[in-house]
Amino acid sequence: MARDSAIVYFYTKQNCKLCEDVKQLLQILQMDYHFSIVEQNIYQDERLLEDYFLLIPVVRIGSRELSADSISFATLEQFLQEHLT
């Protein structure tokens, strides 16, 4: 199990169906891996918009990222296991 203080950053935007789906997956996995989600709308920060415009949703733990083209329930769970435990 992860530490209670673990933080998962979730980069998203409004009106993004895939973002909503990934957020639901994170919330489900949060029950097993005990992390906080810091959700950030990329349109509220120019640097985030530049970095993630074509990649969202993006899940980041530390310096490691998982972007939309790689996200599924299995890859997200594996990513959390590798970087939170």
C-alpha cells in the first residue's frame, strides 16, 4: 500500500470525456492505493497548456507521466503500483 501522503497529479481540461473516464478510474484505484489527486485544468496555466495540450489526460507521479495514448485501467493500475509502493 502507498503512503497516505502520496500525491497523483491529474492534468485535464473541461468537456473532455476521456478525462472524466480517467478521473473515475483514479477514484476507483484511490481506494486501494491511498493517494491524493491534485487535478489541474491545463487551460489555467500557460506552461501546462504548452506541455500537455495534445497529451491530456495525463497522470503524473513525481517525474513519471502516463498520457492519454497509454491509459487504460490496467496500465493506470500498474503505473500506480510501480510509483506509489
